[in-house]
Amino acid sequence: MRDFSWKYFTLTGDVESFMLYKEMDQMGALEQGVAQAGEHDDFAMMELEDSSS
């Protein structure tokens, strides 16, 4: 969907399709940040488990 909205914007210059592209881009960045934060939490838990042994 993100690629489609960018392609549509480049072909037509439609501002709403650009706004959709930016919104999708921000949502993707947020999801990626959440996934990375989850990975970091898992690593911290592994360190805690190792140190308590």
C-alpha cells in the first residue's frame, strides 16, 4: 500500500496520496521501533537469568 501511494503520488501529484504515504511510513517506523524494543527487553531478561544462576 505504501509503495502504491508513492507511485500514485509521483504520477498524479495528488497531495492526499502523499499524506497516505507519509502516514504509512510513520506507522512502519513505529512498528519497527516496537519490535526492536521487544528484542531489547528479551536480551535484558536473558542477562538477568544468567546472572541469577
